[in-house]
Amino acid sequence: MNSSNPELVILNGTIVTANETFKGDVAVKDGRISMIAESLQDLADSLSNVEGVDIIDAQGKYVLPAAIDCHTHLEMEFGGTVSSDDYTSGSRAAICGGVASYIDFVIQRKGESLKDALQRRQVLASAKSCCDYGFHIAITDLNESILEEMEEVVKLGVNSFKVFMVYSFAIDDEIFAKILNRAKAIGARVSVHAENLGLLNMLTEKYIAEGHGNDPYYHYLSRPEFCESEAVARAVHFAKSFDAPLYIVHLACKDGVEEIIKAHEQGFTQIVAETCPQYLAFTSDVYKRPDARNFVCSPPMKGQESQDALWAAINSGQISTVATDHCPFLSTEKDWGKDDFRKIPNGMMGIENMYPFMLSSALQGRITLNKAVAVCSTNVARLFGCSTKGSISVGKDADIVIYNPDTKFTITHDKMHDCCDHSIWEGMELQGYPEMTFVRGKLCFENGKFKGEAGYGKYLVREPLQSVAFQP
Ligand code: URP
Ligand code: ZN
Ligand code: ZN
């Protein structure tokens, strides 16, 4: 093959970016998008018999930037076990759902340096991941040397730190304030899991004492709307006070959305929020189902008002990203909490379902296709410094999804590619479905079949924040 030839030409598709939808052809060379033009038919004709060049006819299909899932917990030690998808099965499922890169959470162990924590996870992911991956680092054990070290890991491509207000690794206000300020000074953003630990402990104890331990609905009742919104308000208050960048992960409640809107109206454009597909598709009614324990996650799904507020905020640009919080556990592990909902490992799967669900919602008129691309890909790349990802434009990595809007797809777990044994998405009917996913130009998923390989994924060196202001 002539070294100046592209390795892939996609003809006749409709290209969707965060801002535009247009008919156009795309050429890919060395894993990057090298040309976009009204027609590359002549080029394709001249290459039609050349070995090593793939020509794809995308007539009637959409050509989309692959999603970037910026909230995953692969093979994470949590809830007395390890999440059931490792870096291979999680990234395999990701690719089959149109995700070509993800940002996973490194959880610092007690006494561990941030560089050691990062290295510990990089070793696993580099051997196993089928698509590109980056890391946020969750700080659980802060001291002066960790504050110093934060700058070193920013230089290693980590521009986001995470703090939890809950679980055994919850931080207090003083630590939160120190991390916020340090992150601001070194070009990083702090993500926060916002729920009020005291409130949820008090309510949990009450419901257990009243004998409701065997009912997962009380997981929801012990972490109600005000438990989340109080913590969101507090985190936002801190970020405003220090004028520091903040990212609220897995936002699930209406009053929390209102805190974000207020912050934006006051000019705090560096305060941004993510929600997850499960909060957009389901309400707390799932906790009334016989299999409710499988869907215990934190924050829990809330009421219809909250779900409506989340969709409205996506539409208005006040919620910037949608990510999965993919953290699956087997039903047998979820069963540990049959008689005591506190013992159910918290978390759910969804990495293969997010983009198809958001795109299907777009085709059904809930949002535009451009908005689905923005929240699942372009905004994520911009906020988290993935400069080579997130758009169909010349120079970007050829992380491309060919999406057929005419397919009808019913999600069943046996068609999925993860290592869990159930799915909250079971039975959901979607309009349209991804037909192909390319990761840096390599075809890794085609018509229901995974074609990638473990170890192909590359570590994403993410750039320090320059200007990542919120833009509706
Ligand atoms: O329940 C959840 N969300 N589990 C994963 C860890 C987290 O809180 O994000
Ligand atoms: Zn969380
Ligand atoms: Zn999470």
C-alpha cells in the first residue's frame, strides 16, 4: 500500500457533530481523521482494489464521534468484592456500545502515593484494555505530600481528582477545601460524589431499626432528594467561594440541578455537572421490583420530577455530560443484602447502553442528535482535556461510530458484552443502533460482533485545564 493512502474511507454518511449535521465523506490515515469532504468518491474509486484500504458505504447512516465514558469503575474493589467487569470485558462492552475511550477511577489506598496508585491501575489497564483509557484519581488519604504530588500526576496526564462525601473513604470539609484549592492552582478539576453522609446514616439506621432491611426501596428512602441536594449545594458553595472548577458526578435530583443553574446564572461557569443514563431512563419505582437489589446504586434513582429536571437541563446545556458510572456486581453479590440493604454492593452496569439510549432518545425527539453527541463525547473531551477525541474533524482520532437510525433494537443482556449477569436495560426498545465502532481507525465492532483486542487501548494523557468554561 502507498504510504500516502488513507486506510479507511467512509462514503455517503451524514456526519453529526455537537454543532452541525451534514452529508460528507471521511478519510482516515494513521488512525486519525485526515480528510472530510462533500465527496471522496473519486479517491475511493482510485483505491477500490488497493490492499489495506477499507471503503465503507454509510448511505442512510449517521457518522458520529464515538462516546467517551468519563465515569467507570472497572475491576474496582468495592462493597466487599470487585466490580465484575475488568479492563478487558468493560472496554469490550464499551466498544460494542459505541464508546471508544473511557476515564476510570483510581482509588488511592490508605498511605499510598498518587503516583503509585496511578501506576497500579495503569499496569492492569495497559495489558487489558481494548480501547483508550484515562484516569481520575480519587484522593482518600490527604496529607501535605499528597497535596504536593497532585501537580506531578497532572503532568502525567491526570487533570481531574475525585472526592467522595460518602462511603468509608468520605472526606471532610477541610480536606475538600484543600483539594479544591490545590486543584485550581495546578490546572485540574475536582469531581465530587455529593450525598450527605450524616443524613443518610441517620435515615438508614432508622429504617433498619423499623425492620425495613429486606426492602431495597428503603435504600432510596434513606438517600432521598434532599440528602443529595444538600450535598450538591454545599459542594457548589465551596467551589463558588474559592472560584474553583468543580464537577458534580452522577447528578440525580431536581434541587441539585437548580444549584447548578443558579451557579451558571451567577457566572460560575467552571462548575459543571454530569448525569447518568439510569437517572434519565428510570425512577425510584425500580426499587419496587422483585429484582430491585440489582439496581441499588448511590445516589439512587429519584422521582419523576427529578428525571424531568435532568432532561430539561441537558436540553438547556446546564448539564454538560452524560456518563455511565459503570460499576456492575453479580446478582449473587447483590444477594448479600437480601435481609439488609446496607450489604448490597452499590453500583450498576450500563457502559454498552449509554450511547444507544441517548441516540435513540434523540431520534424520538427528547434531545437533538447534536446534543447527544455533545454530552456523550464532545463536552467530555473538552472538560477533561482529551484533545484528540470528541469530534468528527480533521486531526482528531478516528474514534467513529456508524449508527443506523432505522434499526429497531431490544436490549437483552444475552446480546451484551460485559461480565455481569443482569441488566436494568433488559427489554428496553431502542430506535437505531450502532453498526460499527472504530477505535483510532481500527474496526472493533461490527453488526453485533466484537472485533477488538485486549491491549490495543492506549493511555490518554489528558491536558491540564486551560479554558473549560461552561457554554450552553
Ligand atoms: O453506586 C455507585 N454509584 N457505585 C459506584 C461508586 C460511586 O459512587 O460512584
Ligand atoms: Zn459516586
Ligand atoms: Zn461512580
